[in-house]
Amino acid sequence: MDLDFKGQTITTYGDPLTVGEKFPDFTVLNKDNNEVKLSSFLDKPLLISVVPNINTSVCSVQTKHFNEEVDGHSEINFVTISTNTPEEQSHWCAAEGVKNMVMLSDIDHDFGKKSKIWIRDINILARSVWVVDKNGEIIYSEIVPVQTDEPSYDKVLGQLNELVK
């Protein structure tokens, strides 16, 4: 899939997963450098916010926005995934005063390859948002065409509200 990144065309690892497909179980690292899998978050619906680099302004805004919106929703799990190291993610959380966010590092690209949103040429993940139900089925996805734009917060939050009714 071709996307725009700062005026240049970038291409994902393949054709990204779509609504209705089962999200493949992937392995990423948590803040303690321990491996965690998708399956460990599927005890309730899951919102996956993907950012190219947590240390950039749009990624920071996206992460903080979802953190504020979802923080009070105990009926869903919420994670942010990037290719930043767990240390970089921890530093960002400390600098921004974010305490409850689950940040996951895809430095080994397992998530990016399985979801087909890794952009090999510049070693980032495509900015995207995913909602996965408890069965692992994708019920919402948005891959932002212009990577410097923010996702459609209202659409994904509306989808989450419908899911947890």
C-alpha cells in the first residue's frame, strides 16, 4: 500500500489486514523488555494505536488524545505500538506524565510484518488505528493515507462505544 510521508511516497510491507480478518498473533516488547503477544490483550476488546515515532509531534498528539479518551474505559484494552525502543517509549511517558498507557515496541517488526504496515525503507510503522474484538477479529481499521495527519478519532471512538454497549 502506498502512503504519503512528508511529500514522498512510501510503501508498506504488503497489503494491510482488513476488517473481518483475524489479526495474527504477534510478539512485541513491553516497557520491561519482556515479550508480550496479542492474545494476552484479548480478554476484552482492544484498541491498537500505531504511531511511526513516539518522539514526533503528531505521534505524541495521537497517543495523548487516545490516552485521554480511553483512560476511563475499563471495558477495553488499549495499547500504542511503535518501532521505538522500550527505553525511548518510557522516556516519552515520563516526559509527558503518562502513567497508565501500555506502550509496546515493535523493534523486531513482528507486528509490522504480520499486519503488513511496516515500512521497511524508513523502518517505521504506518500510522493506523485498529479495533480488535475478543475473538481477534478486526472490526475497525484506519491506515492514515498521509502519515503526517492524525487519524479519525471520532470514527474509532464511535466504533468502541458501539462495541461496549
